[in-house]
Amino acid sequence: MSIPPNRYFIIHKPYKMLSQFVGGDEGARLLGGLDFDFPEGIHAIGRLDNDSEGLLILTTDKRITKLLFNSGQPHERTYLVKVQRKVTEETLEKLRLGVEIRIRGGDYWTTTPCGVELTDEPQNLPDIPERLMYEGETSWLKITLKEGKYHQVRKMVLAVGHKCKRLIRISIDTLELEDLPSGGVSEIAKDEFFEQLNLEKISTL
């Protein structure tokens, strides 16, 4: 019996959905609840926290986690971030240069320089829960990182006095979410997948 070829997908993970197919508390929304017939052996690469949305990679290829996270090669991740209140140019520069955040274990970490700019509110966003609504002035930021500490983006904006109200990952390297709707699934050819993620292609894959 021949082994089926590996398959590669991106999804637009909705708000309040776990980045996993099994586990979680009773009643938790899981990836298997998406309207798609995923192949056996599918799993998520990396994660987005429960309150975050956007680009998430799924694959049956067990080597991708090692290639993506343990190769020593940094990979850019870009996020759209809605925060409370107007963000000044001075604050943008602080975020660009690096800010001190608290990481797991209680230690403090100064984030590496990154790309930060003001941006327009994205169009056609799905509705959000009432608790995320904010009556005051808000700003949308576009933040591009090459590192990924736990809740890093949320902690970065809080460190400069702005609470994160919404967080959407829109790309990893040149692999982009584009106009994929919330809950949508898109399958990608292997060659395109490896090229867009700047992964070293292994002939045995």
C-alpha cells in the first residue's frame, strides 16, 4: 500500500478557536470544526492563541515544525493589531527599537528591532464579541517580527501603554493570508509552500 503524499494548507483561524484538533476544555472550538474534510494526520504548525485570528499553517508533513522552528533561520511574521487610543510616532519608534516585556519564567526580555507602522483598519472583518468593543479612539498597527515569545505582540503594545483589542496574523515570510475569509481553508502545492516559507527542500520529503 503506497503512502499518500504530504499535503499543505493555510487557514484563517477564527477568534475563539484553539489551534488544535483534539483536547481543550469541554465545548472548546477546535480546528476539526471547520467546514473542510482534512486528511488523516493533519496538524497545526505553531499556534495562534485562542483570542487571536489569522494565518495558521496545517500539514500532514511531520518535518515542517523542525524545518521552520529549529533550523536557526528566522522567519518573519506580520500582524495587524488594533489597540486602544492613538499611537504617536514616538511610541512607534519605541516599538521599532525594542521594549522590555516579561516572558515565561518571570524573566524580562528586550524585544529585537522590528517593523512597526500605522495602517488602515482592514476591510470585511468578522464581528467580534461585545467585550472587545471600545468606544474611544483606536489605532491599527502593522507589526513584523522575527521572533515569537509567548503573547509577544500583546505584551509589546501594553509595555508602551496601549491595550491590544484585536490581533490578526496576515503572513509568515511570503506566505500570506490575503483575502481568505475567517474559517476559510486553502491548500497549497508543496513547491510553493517551501518557496514561500524559505524552507530548505529535502529530497526525501
